[in-house]
Amino acid sequence: METTSRVGADGAPDTTTAEGVPAARLTVDGYLRAPFPWYGLDEAFTGRRWLMQVGTAADGTVQHGSTGHGDEPSVRGGGDAGADKQRFAVVVTVASSPVRRSGDGTGVLDATTVSSAAWLAGSGLLACTWPPQLDHTLRDDWLDQQTETAFALADDLDGPAWSALSLPVDGVPVPFHYRESEFGWVLAGSAQGVHIGAYGRGMSAYGLGFSVVEDITSYDA
């Protein structure tokens, strides 16, 4: 069964799957199936918390997912002043996995790394953004180009585009790779058994902290 994202490609919330099953239920179930802990902002953040979606392998194994904090991001484009005022931070949790056979046995899956988290965070930020000088018809071309750039940046975490930022994870300072753009910020690092990525806009990354989500059902689905 195909799982539907909490936020669609156009920024609007999806409410059901093609089979008519409420997407909220499927979203929560996906998080509950994960064999690794989920991360979100720590208790210092007192705003709204909500779920986005999980990513799975061909065999259905949950590999990564995102938890949202603050406003649910909608696509930001020219003339959309409301989107510019949005304040949100999305935390991406990626299972730490070695090189392994694919679920269908036909190939090999690459190991997940901090770059994996950086790539997912970078592409997540792009998915809710486009420059004000572009119209909707040109956004796909822009998104393809910027996605390639985000992939290259994620593959070069020691490059000049990134700076170092130390943030607490479960109360312990952890080094992160951090970069800013006109569209928001992206960061990536590692914790116990997972890699953590994050992106946001309207909320400063400085001063954020991350912690294991003790009860994923406490997030809005």
C-alpha cells in the first residue's frame, strides 16, 4: 500500500491514500515500524509538533523520516508573503546502515552516512521553496538544477559551503555541518545509531537541541 505524505508537492496536506485509507493513520504506523529511534527538537521547543512521512526500502523497511516543528511549510514563491513569515524546523532521522543487499536481492544499497542526512535535509528545504523571479512553469527546471547542487554539497561536507556548529543531542554536544542560503538553513550530524539532518526557515538553528522522541504518537499526524 502506498503511503501518502503529510504535505503534498504543492504544499497542501494530503488526507487519504489512493485506497481511501486516512493518511494520518498510515503516517503514524510507518513511524512505529521503524527499528531505530526518532529524533526531534528537545523540550526547550514548546510549539506545535507534527509528522511528515517516512521513506522505505523496496522490502518495506523504514529507512528515514521527518518530524516537523512550528508551522507546516508551504511552497514559498514570488508574491507569497505568508510563506516568508513561516517559522519551522524539520528534523530528519536516517537509520545508520552499512553497505547491504537490496530487499529484492537484485543489487547493493549504499551505506547511509551524514551526507545522506544532509542530502535529505537539503532537498526537503528545496521542496517548499522557489525564487520569486520564477513562475510555476519554470519551477521544475529550477528544482532539478538545485537538487543536483544540493546533492553535490551533501557529498562535500568538508567543503567551503559548510561551517561547524555544535548542538546538544540528548544533552551531549555533537558537531554538525551547517550551511545557510537565501531559502533557509540545513545541518547534518550523527547520533547513536542514526544520522540527523535538519532544515528550517524563520527559526535560528543556533540554540536548537535534539532529543529522542519518547512517544511519536504525541506528534500531530
